[in-house]
Amino acid sequence: GAAVLARGLAANTGVESIYLGANLFGDVAAESLGNALQVNSSLTSLDMNRNAISAIGAYALGSSVAVNTTLKELNLRANMLEDEGAQRLATALRSRSLLKLDLCDNGIGDPGCTAIAKA
């Protein structure tokens, strides 16, 4: 499911917002969608709350968001990022386009918060 969606998103130039919350897609989907974000030029909002994404998926998304020039909002609320995921996701904050990042309910402690703050 998510791989097909990611292929479509990579080629799409019209969709600006997509809500994928509560699908439990996991890291494989996060990686697929991350690849799509590297080439997508229309998406401004991606909501992937409650999708069982861990540090592995966070790294894929963070790397992609860092090079994407249109994404303004990323919601990763209530996943399983923890400190390692937050540290890996900190690369996303290098993006000049990202304005809103929701990481609520991910078990992020001081090390993860420090990485986000320093990014």
C-alpha cells in the first residue's frame, strides 16, 4: 500500500497535503515516502502520526525533508522515535522550508531534545 502511494506521490505535482495517520505503516513506508519527498515539488503538509515509525524511518524522513524545498509541516506525533529517532530526524531541521514539526508523544528525552535544539 504505502509503496504504491509513495510512487504516486513522487510523480504527483498537484497534491499539497496528505494525511496518513493511524495506519501503522512503519519504517518501510517511512523510507518509501522519504524517497518520494526527495523529488516531490508540491507537498506542503505530511501527517504520519501513529504509524509505528522508529529511528530507522525517522532517518529516512529526515534526510529527505532536508533536501525537499516545499514541505512546510511534518507531523510524526505518537510514533516510536525516542531519542535516537529525534537525533536522526534533526537533519530535517536543516530544511529552510519546514516550519512546523510535531514530535509529541514519542518518548523523546534530553538527548533527543538537545539534538533538535542544536539543529
